[in-house]
Amino acid sequence: MVEEMRGAFIFGANFSIGMNIFYRVVSLASQLFSKFSEYDVFIEERHHRRKKDSPSGTALKLKQIVLQSFEKDFSISSTRAGEIPGTHIVGFDSKADTVELIHTARSREGFASGAIFAAEWIQGKQGFYEFSQAIDEIVSSKFSFGND
């Protein structure tokens, strides 16, 4: 239907701009830590008690990102309690140290801001897009990360 009507559709596991930047941080960290066999990976996620899916789509997306660099499988632990809006932790653990990357949603405002950003970004486009494509376009246009 979208293609027939020459419309546009945008989808994603998470519409928080902060989480989508977090995906990139996790990807880079995964690439670096995967070079050292002594590190294991873990993902922990926490959400309010009413959240039905476990693990969340965001946690599954994080696992997919990590597995692009790590060959060994690992677990996701999920907590459902109270009013937690959403916390995701990606950890790299060894005998020597632990490094944890954490994203915490403080409210639903971040998801709403991301949805508005997506609606503005998709104007004039046709076809199917993942939300990360919108973020990629903004990031690549504003930052070079030394790739010049």
C-alpha cells in the first residue's frame, strides 16, 4: 500500500534520538572489545511492570549490534518492576575490569521528540526507511569523526 500510493513509512525498535546515538556507541565499543578474547558481553534492561515484551525490542536490537562484532552468544537479563521508563546496559566484563554503557529514558518525551523528528525527516521521501537512516543522515552531515 505504501509503495502503491508512493508514500513513505519509517520504522524502528526505538524512536529515542538518545538511544539511536547509543546504538552507535555500543557498535564502536563492541568493535574495540571484540579484539580481546578475555571480554564477555552482557545486556541488562529494566522497564516498568506493565511492559509486555521481554526482552524488549531495544534490547534485541542492542544484541544484534553487538553480535556484528562478537562471535560468541550472550544473554539478556530483563527486569520488569515499578515505574521504570527504560534502562539499557551493555557491559563488557573481564577478570581485570568491567565497562558498562548505560542509556536511561527519563520519560516518554524522548520517544515523542524522535517521532516528530522522523515525521519531519520523511517529508518528501518515498519508500520504507529505518529510523536509524534518519539519524545517520543527520550525524554524517554534522560530524566527520576524523574521516576527512
